[in-house]
Amino acid sequence: PQPPFGNSPSPKPPSTCKADTGGTCSWMGCATSRGTKTQIQCTTKKCLCMAGYCSVNGVCKKAAELLEVEEDATAEVAVKEGAAVALDDKASVTNWYMGSVGESCVTVCNTKHLSCSSSELQSVRDWQQVWSAASSAGASCTMSWANDGKHGQGFDNSPLVCNAGKCGSDSKGTCTYDTSPRSTCDGAPAAGFSRLCPCSSSSSSPSPSPKPPSGNSQSPSPSPQPPFGNSPSPKPPSTCKADTGGTCSWMGCATSRGTKTQIQCTTKKCLCMAGYCSVN
């Protein structure tokens, strides 16, 4: 929490800071071995460290020096934990691939010795995301439309891209997406369309879903609706993390992690403020 503007109180020492040195005193004061007159005082016959100092093995030490040691230790732990997370992220990287006409995502991913990620598959919910997925898979959307569930079960396995010269009333390069994703990894695409498949080395292979009954014809798809403007295919933003991995206390966060307008200490963690992301 940020202090109010104006005359804010002096920072308080950490909760682990003890003032009692264990020494006793009288009118002669405290032994100089426990600290100087600016560090220690005799209170109710006890030698207590003054504000800003902590008792370490019976001697008053500056609280700031103790915090530096603690932060170095916690920073080392954070670096090790961050490295472990980075390895996990690297192991679970998902890439998009375009299948041949009629192929399921299970087939597409299996040919690459990977597994279909159903969670990534159902994350595509708007035209920006389907254009980005197509671009990542080496395809290109010329226009796109949202599936409303009324044009055949093949479109329920969006995202799709038309790879034939004509796919019903859709032209080549038409992409589809679903605002309420219902696609499965082993589902077949609509006639003439290819599936856009997220394949990962860490995902488990999905179990087959019930096959639709035969004889269901597909009704014509709605008229294609091009996106607004002629801007290039937008890419969805990469994940923005606020947690820098640093820890903090009453001394605040290290300036190497950001300025006071970029970073703040929240529940002993150094977190980026709104509009900033943690990188390395």
C-alpha cells in the first residue's frame, strides 16, 4: 500500500526485528559492546535498540543492513524458482499447424509426434485470434465469420480455413471461429476446410468424442464478412505478467526492477503497476 501524500511516517522495521538485546542496565547505562549511544538505550533496566536498529546476537545492527542480507537470500531463491518455471513454460510451448482438407487435429498433431491442446483450441473466440492462429500456422485469412451453430457440425470444429477453390458459398482463404467454442481435437472440419490445430509436446492425447450420425447435410454458410479496415492480421498480445519475482518489505523494491511509477510492493512481492509487464 502506498503512503498518503504529505508527511508520511518513517518506515517501520520488519516484524522479525527485535529491540531487546538481552542485556540489563542501571544508571551506568548499557555496555558499549551492545551498541553506541545512538543505537541503544536503557529502558526499564533493559538494553533496547533504538528505532531503525535490530538486535543480532545481543548487538544493535542497522535494520537496512539486515534487510539487504534477507533480500539477497530471497532473491537467490526467486531466481531458482523462476528458472524452474521457465523450464516448465519451455516444455509446454504450443505451436499452430494447418491440417490437410478433412483432417482432424489429432491426426495433424500425431504426424508431428505432438498432442492436440484442447484448451488452446477453445481459446480462439474472435476474428483477431483466428487470423493470428492462421498466420502462425502458415495460412492466411482473407475474411472471416463467426459460427452460430446453424451451418453443420463441421463448423463446430472451428477455427477453420477454406483451402479449396470454393467451400460452399465461402471462397478460398475464408476463416471461421466460434464465440462459444465447442470444438474437439478429433472432430472433422466442414467440407473443403482445413483445421487450425494447436499442438504441444506436453498435452495428453484426447479421448475420441462421439461421432455425429451420418446423413446430416450441411446447410450453406452465411455470407462472408470481412473485418473492419484493411489492417494486417493482428496478433494477440503475449501474456503480461505483473510479478517480477522479487520480494520486498518496508524498504520497498529494488530500483533495478523498476521506478516508483512502474513497480510497487504488494504483500511482500514486487509487482508491476498497471500498464507495465515483467520481462526477465
